Amino acid sequence: MQLNDDGWRLRVSEVTDVLEARRVIQINIAQLAGMRATEEDVRAMDTTLSLLRESVADRQRFMQLDERFQIAMARAAHNQVLLTQVQHLLRQVRLAKDLALRDAPPDESMWALGSLGRLLDAIRSKDLACVVKEMDEHLAYLENIWSEELSHGQRTARALLAHPEPARFTRTRQD
């Protein structure tokens, strides 16, 4: 099975690889943002967070703004190569996220909003341990959904990387 969007294709079997790459890249980007973000960078992320709050009921708009937040965070890392890589990676993640969250209840957006707010607070405070913790939890959310969806013995990115401080967040499914 393939996921398609804007000419991008992703096999469902490749999702674990994409999520693994996302974890490697975005945790490091978050740390760099925590060290390098300027006031202007923080304002850009804060503005996007405000737009996210206004878009909770509009799933497509919310997903676009979530991606915009991730790109603003990558810009705050002040590394053009990483920015280019995360833009490419986010296109692939978009496909997986769209499929995984297609039937998600509205409180899923509220959780993501709170997660990004905590991440921005950590970046703003330059508390790198907190930045890593918040980014880990944010990434674990989609990883956990895919782990549930593909629970046929496939290992998630978290298991593959053996992250030293796994997120304590556990997604509960509402059927």
C-alpha cells in the first residue's frame, strides 16, 4: 500500500524509517533551536502557535500549521542544511500523519497544541533537557499511533533508537 500526496509516495512499510529519521533529525533541530533561537525566531513560532489555537477545528489547516511550526523551529536552529532536510522529511511525515490521524477525535489537536506550547516554552527558556523531553513526547505521539496500527511485530523508531528517556505519554484509543 502506498500513501500519495503532491507527487510524493510512501509505502506503509517505509513509515517506520521515516519516523526514525524524523526522530534523529528533529530532536537535534529542537536542541539547536534551544541554543540558537533569537527573539524573532521565538515570535515566529509563537505566532504559528496562536494560529494553531484558532485552527483546532479545521484538521487540514491545523496540520499545515503544525508543519509550519516545525519549519519555524528548524529555521531557529540556524542551519540551512538541516532546514532543507526537515522540509523534505516533513513532506513524507505528512502522508503518514494524514493517514494516522484521519479519524482522530478533536482532542488529538488539543494534545498536539499543548505539546507544541510546552516545546516552545522549553526553547524560549533554553532548557535543553526540557527541549529534548518535550520533543521526544511530541514525536512519540505519532510513533505510538503507527505502532498500534502496525503492531504485527514491527519495531517503532523508539525501539530502534533505544532513546535513553522514553516518553511517558501513552495514547489511548477511543473506539
